Amino acid sequence: MNYLTDRKRAQGSGAGGEGTHHHWQMMVSSTALVLLVPLFVFVFASGLGRSYEEILAYYSRPFPAIVTGLTMVVVILHLVRETQVAIEDYVHGVAEKLSLMAVAAFGYTLMAAGLFALIKLAL
């Protein structure tokens, strides 16, 4: 006879306990994007139609460079996290692990390249 409670039988076969943490990460990044995206659109639109020298001078100021860098970092982190959730839901086994590593590597490489280009433009 097995005297396990329903809770004991279900323990270990459900969620991994990461849902709340992921949810808060996504809520914080979404809230940040609500503020950053309109600022970025304003900053980017202000630079349109200018010559190369004017763009260099414009992005050498702190406000446009910081808004652009923050927006890029938050957008890429948000997309990487969301892509990882989709991979965890639909891909399994070795392919899942390889896909998760590839997405993380691509996201951080894209972030590094974007920040390098922004720093190069601003300095």
C-alpha cells in the first residue's frame, strides 16, 4: 500500500520554480521599454537627415548616447529571455541546450557589437 499524499505524488513532476523570477524579469524589462522606446524614437528622429559630422556631434552628447545604449541593451535582453522561453517550451534534449547557448551567444554578441559601434560613434 502506498500512503503518499497527493502533494508528495506530484512533487518533482511540475514546474521548475523559475516562473516567478522570469515573470518579474519580463515585467521590469517591459516597464523599462515603455519608457525607453518613446525616448529612443525621439532621439533617433532628431538625428535623421543630418550630415555625418552632425550625427557624430549629436551622439557625442551624453543623453542621446545613453538612451540609445540603454534601449539597445534592454531590448536585446528582453528578446533573448523570451526566445529562451520559447525554446524551453518547444525544443527538448541536446537541441534545446545547443539552441539556448546559441541564442545567448548571439544576443550578447549583438549587444557587444552595438555598444562598441555606439562608443565608436560617440567618442
